[in-house]
Amino acid sequence: MTSRLCETNDWTYVELEVTTTEEASTIEVHCKLGEGMKIRGTAWYDDITLEEVGSALVYFSNGDFETGCADDPTFPDAWEMDTNNDDKGTCVLDDAVFHGGAKSGRLTYPINHKGEIIIRQDAGPYPDGLVDGALYTISGWIKTENVTGGRGACFITAFDNHNVGNTTLHDNTDWTYIEETVVYQETDWGFLRCYLGVDSTTAGSDIAKAWFDDVNVVFVGKPPATLEEINADYDGSKVTLNWSASEAGSYDIDYYLIRKITQNDTVGNIKENPGFEEPNDNADFAAHWTTWSYGTAANYAWVDNEDEPGASHSGDFCVSMDHSTGGWRMIYGHLSPTEGEKGCDALMRGFIKTENVAGGHGATLGFGYSSGDFADGLYGTNDYTVREVAGCLDGGRFISCLFGTAGEQVTGKAYYDDVTVAPFDSIGISTTLSFEDSDVVPDTIYYYSVRAIDVTGLYSPSIIIKVDLNPPDAVTLLTPEDGFRTLGALSWEKVMGASGYFVDVKKTGTTVWSDEVTETSVTIPVDVLDEDSTYTWTVQYIKNSNYYAISEERSFIYTIWPETYDYISDLTETYWQNGWDTGKKDQSNDGNPITIAGVVYAKGLGMHAPSEVHYPICDYDYDYFMSYIGHDDEANGGNGVIFIVAIDNDTVFVSDAKKWGVAAELIKIDISSGDTLKLIMDDDDDMGYDHADWADPIFYLKPVGIDNQNVLLPTETELVGNYPNPFNPNTHIVFNLHEATKICINVYNILGQKVATIADGNYTAGRYEIDWNAKNNMGVQLSSGVYFYELKAGNYNKVKKMILMR
């Protein structure tokens, strides 16, 4: 529950009522400035008190508006009133206009006053109350008079700001029945609102009125939980799916429903106006699509080939958006398909053309705007390129042409055309945890979805897997990223139909360990690895006794987790600053388990960038700091978070931007000298969503008998690589020096002409990361293309390729 003030206000009294649970032992009162976005200004707080007022309403009641409050019989009992405007309007019981019984609840608001008035209840029906993840059927009747502009009159689910039944009423309407079954999400925002919102575009003083009556909430049940894992195998003739059991909700699970669609399938498209050919009522944009900007509005256009020849992918029209200063935008439509009894899974497919797109997820397509259901983004300049993403449409979702995702900073221009949404086809059911599909064609890509269905017909959200039956040229390596530390664990993508994988680990070009394995991950035996040494690794897949091409070569630094250590979250810091909320120890910023790319960590610091925490290492007898770093799963989107480690005023480590869904990086820092360790998170010019973690962070002593002078020094000089690659506009060039020497790093274009010198001087032994901003020696930005960078260090000489995409 919150109360908000914006702009400039004198002292304002705020009173909030909260309801505790039986399990609650404390009540936290938060004084906030901002809500996860960039907020400027100053706020003062004073005279905060907490008073027990007695037991509160437990169950939803008085939906028929027949009963008034004890202290005000004209106001409906059990309901609370709220507004975003100083002029609250009024809410009264009306015994002259009603749908059933003898009264209704009437909200009134002057049309020439912009704002909203709300009555709400934050309780569920007897005896179940509100259950997180459960289904509730909300129904009721609304009648309107003189409702002009704004959101109009409607029922709203407070937890996700959704119009119940996707219905909102304006002007003068007779009693209208509205019903929808929704999934309740436990948040601080409450449950159900009767809402009247108008704007200030209409002159005059007519009173907008909305009557609400016979509002009912029915507990349907909690559906089965989403499956946590699904795998697929292919033997050349059939695809076999295996999945983990779903956790039952209110009722026992009956069976699992399996659906499928083929890549590029557009049959049965359910999105109106997919080619943007049909105009809206004003003939100024495509029908069934609208626009939204965060920050300065983008330039949106409904593009006619007559005005811009060749602009569209097909037909006569397409849409475009462009922006030069960053932010995220979308052209979207809301889609609520007829789900039948078992939900709807669909494949979204469309074509995107780009001009100088940079930042975030680039130009992409997605279900929504802040979840992980996005197609791979396009960057730089490209002709029309197909993109597709599979997702779940249960309850309706935004179908979005995206210019970045929530919280990101993206620049450039993108065109979108032929955006279709095709439902999956049901292909069978299973009462076990597996299913075989023999109706497959080699060299084809399929998407499969699986849902749990309980004995009453309630269904879980779907889990979707992409199954590619095209044999790849080589295995795709997953973790660790090139040049990162690892405790010896390696992983790669599964190849359909492969019987095994050959893993080869080398040090200075000589194999130290190799083996054939059947899984897609392996942990290298510790007896063949030396701590803080650099190794390379490759993987080949084996199919029909044939060994296919060797994968790309990556390097890693082997790291040993110490036997004795202290978690820094158990120690006392000397300084703590967090970008939003307070930050937490051993939890994420929002109080959830610390989770990075699906991996849960028991200990750590859950923060929100920009943040900074100091530890007095001069008071401790430690040699090293070690931690996993990454973007927490609880907030999807944003440009990512940069992690910085400093000792006193010297920066000793700077990460690349860690984005949502990317595996954590393990870092190790020598802290044997200095007074203060500073753990810093930078928001990378982001607009929010910067939830990130120092996961399993520890201090420890070096093991007895290890020479401190050599433990962190590389065993060989090596040009590790650059990241990100491709990049725009910055990349980090990583290299190791075994001994002190003079180095030079030059950049050449594809013609072999030197365009930039990044480093030139004497360096001591160690590991280095040098940032390059894609400018030449004259300070001019280089154009997109392939470049080569060369490290010369003593007798060592190495050249690698990088790609600049603008």
C-alpha cells in the first residue's frame, strides 16, 4: 500500500491502513523517493507513527452495495476510496439507480478535472481469501453517464492494472455485464478496484457518473504450477520429450497436454492487421496497433511505399519508429485469443529492417515488454530480417514491436512488417512425464509446449522448448564465457541426435584432459588443473560414430573455492548506499532468493544500481575477495549492470554490462593490501530494472604454502579476446602478461590499414582489460565492419577479429 506525492508540496498528512498476516512479526514502513526509475528532487518525512486499530476486513463483501458504513451510511461498507487527484470526487450509495437489490455504488467526477476516482477491496472471498497464483472469476455490472476521455469506467485488477474483461465504458451506457477469470498475483497493490477515470480535454462542467452493482468474486482454484524443466531427444525418426512433474495446486493433476508448431508457421494467424495495411479511424496509423514511449517520444510513422519506395516488406504499408537520444519504445496491440479450456500457446513472427540501431535488446519482437519472451534483436543496419519468438497467451498479452525492452536505452531506426501470431496445434496428451512425436521431418525446427491439466480442467502455464533437427556445423559453447573464471565446470548446447561429445582441454596448446561424455556439461578433474592458470577448451559432437567440426575455442581461468572462508554478508560494512529501496543481505533487492540466470544462491548482497558498499579490509586478516556477479532474475530488462571493485581509490576490476538472463561471472580479487574494499554497481545509463547481486561473496586467506607473489600472476602471455563481440560502441580487450614487458595494441581495418592504437607502453605482469570506444587515432567514430586487433608483447604476437555493428 502506498501514497504518492509529486512535484512541490507543503507538509501533507498521509494515513495508510495495512493488514498483517498471522505469520507477520514485524511491519516495515518505507519512506521512498522514486519507484525504480530515475527520480530527481528532495523529500522530507516527519512524525511517523504506527497505531493498532483492530482486526481488519478479511473477506470480500458488500459487492451488491446494499450496506453503508457505520460512521457514514451513505458510503459503501467494506470499500475504501482512493484517487490520484486532490479533488476526489464522490462515492455514495444510490437508491435511485441500481441493477439488483435496492442500491448501487455511484462514483462521480467533474469531466473538466483530469484524474481518477477508485473504490477498492483488498480481500478475497470466504473461505479461501486471496491465494497467490490462484484463479478468481470477477464479475459485475456498470452503468455510465457523461464519461468522456481517460480510461473511463471499468473494473481493474490492482495487482497488474488490467481492465477486467478488457472492457472500459465511456459516454452513456446502460447496465453492462463484465466478467473475466484472472490469476491473482500477490503484490503491494491490492486486489480489485471499481474505477472511474476522465481527462481534461472536454470543456464544461458536466458530471461524469458511473454506477457499479452486483460485483462478485469467486475462488476458482489454484492451477498446477509451471513445469520446471523440459528436455528433448531425437533419434532420427522421432522426438522424445521428457519433463519434470508439475506441482499440483488445489486439485490433483489429471494429464499433460502437448502442443507443437513448426518454425515460420503463420497458418491460423490471430493478430488483426498483421501487415499494417488497414488504417485506423483517423487514417494516421495502422488499425489495431498503437504506440508507447518511455522518456521523450519516438518518431512513429505509418509508412506508405508511395512516400518511401521500398519501405515495406510486402504490401503497401509498414510501420517504423526512430529515436536519437535513447530510451525504449514499442508499437503494440493487445491480443486475447479464444483459449478454449486449455490456454493458448503461439508463435509470433515478423520482419524487421534497421538503420544504425544500438543498445539494449536492439529492434525485436516480443510477448509483452519486460519478460524474457523476446526474439533475438537486430543491431546496426540490416535489410528485412525475419524474427520469431514462442510464448504463452493465457489471459491475453501485448504483441509488441519493440525498440529495446523495459528500462533500456536504444537509438536508431527500425521498420516492422508482416507480424503474425499463429497458435500451436494440440498433438496429444500424456499421463506420464514423457511423450514421443514421430510426425517430424529432418532438418526442421519445431516448438513444443507442455501444460499440466488438473481433474477440474485448470491448467498450468506452458513450458516451451525449441527443437532444432538441423545438424549444426559445430557445438555452441555456453559457460563459462571466454576468459572468465570457473571452478572447473563447462557447459554447451545440446545437439539433437548426438550420441555424445568430445571435450578437449589444453594448456599452452597441450591437452591436459579430454574425454567423451554423454551430457551437455562436465566438471574437469581437479588433479589436472592448476589454480589461476589459463586453459582453452573445445567440444565436438558425435553422431552415428562421426566426429563433427570442433567448436570455437574459449579460454577460462581455473579457480579453487577455498575450504575456509567468511561470507561478507555476515560481516559489518562501513558504508551502504542503494539505488532503490534499501538493498538486502542474503536476499535479492526485493526480498526474494538471490537468483541469477536460474541459479539460486543462499548468501550475498541483493542491490539495485547505482549502489556502493564498503568493507574495512584493514580490520580483517584476509587475502582475497571472491564472488559471483550478475543481474538478478526478479527484474527483467534494462541495459544491464556494471560491477566495479575498488581498493581505497584504485579500481581493480570493471565488468562488462551484466544483463538479465546471462549466467553469473566468478571474480577473484587480491585484497591483501589497502584499507577499504568498495563494491560498486553502475546502472550503465539505465532507466530502472537494475536489480543485481554479489552472490556467495566471501573473504578468505590464501592456503598455507602458496607463494602470494605468484598466485594471481598468469602463467602465460595471452590475448584472451574482446567482449562484447560484436559490439557497439564499446568493447573490452582482455589480455594476460606473464612478465613485465612493453606492449602495443593496434587496430586494423579489413584492408590492413592501422586505424587506432589502443595501448603502447610498459606493463607489469597481470591480467588487463582495456576499453575501446571504436574511435580512430583522430577521435573520429569508425563505421560498422570487421576489424582486427593485434597484441605485441615482447616476443608474443597475436591477432584476433572483432565486429563493430552500428
